Amino acid sequence: MKREPTVAEGMELRVIEKTDEELRMEIAGEDHTFMNVLKGALLETAGVAAATYDVNPEQSGGQTDPILSVKTEAGTDPLDAVGDASRRVQDITDDFMAAFDAAA
């Protein structure tokens, strides 16, 4: 299943391939910093069996934007898992900002 890119707050996402339990998504303009955080949150998300990403253009036919790959257990939609992980990243960031502001 292929979809057109979705732009939200400056981030461009493109689903490359999706099944009931697997997802490959391009996340334009991001680097290891963001991708490692997202991958870590995915690996802590219930129902996620595996999560990884690739940004190596030599091994990816010239691709330079990261490709996120997610595999989930039966009954967990991989797009829902990415949404849950993204919200977790946002919650952690909000908690950090609140603690930082309180300490400043």
C-alpha cells in the first residue's frame, strides 16, 4: 500500500510499504538524533516486535532520508505503534522542559 507524503509541522512522512504487521516509512530530513529516539520509543511500545532504520545511501540505492522499519505482533497495527511511540517521545520532552523550566 503506497500513500502520498503527509506534511505535518514541517515533517514529511511517506509510507513505502504497509501490511497488518509491518511498516516501512520514509521520514524526510531527519537524522540519527531523531531516528534513535523514535526507534528507542518504539522498542518500548507494547506490541512492537522490532524497530530499526536505515540512512545508508550506498546500501539503499542512493536514498538519503531515513527509512523506518517496524514489525509488530499480531493485533498491533504498526502505524498505531508509531503514533504511540511518537506521543511517548512528546511526553518525555514535555516532562524534561517542565523540569528544566522549574530548575531555571
